[in-house]
Amino acid sequence: MGNEMITVDMTKAKAIAHEKRRQARSEEFAPLDIKATIPTEAEAAEAARQVVRDKYAAMQTAMDAATTPDELKELLP
């Protein structure tokens, strides 16, 4: 009994990780979405939104490339 290995379904683990990534991205976007509607702040808000997009695009790529649960866990926001 003590020597049983736990097998992680990486497809499901990645789906969960991507959902957490999307939630974190949405939380970061929320205040910027409001600022984007204010004419005097729209340009700066859009620049900040692009930084967030780039950050999470890189995270998505890294999550897709992860081959172990530990790699995936390290990438979680």
C-alpha cells in the first residue's frame, strides 16, 4: 500500500491552471477596464492593459509547455 504512485492527469491539471490564470487576468483587468472609459486615462490604461495581456500570454505559453505538476504549480498566479 505505501508504494502506490499518484498519477496526475496533466490535461485536467492544465485546464484548472488556465482557469486560475484567466481569473487572475480578469482581476487585473477590472480596474483598467474602468480607466479605459475615462478619456484622460484611456491611453495609459490601454498601455497597462497591454502589459497585462503580455504577462498572461507568456504564462499561458509556459503552462501549455509544462510537463510536470510541479512545473505547472510554479506558474500559478
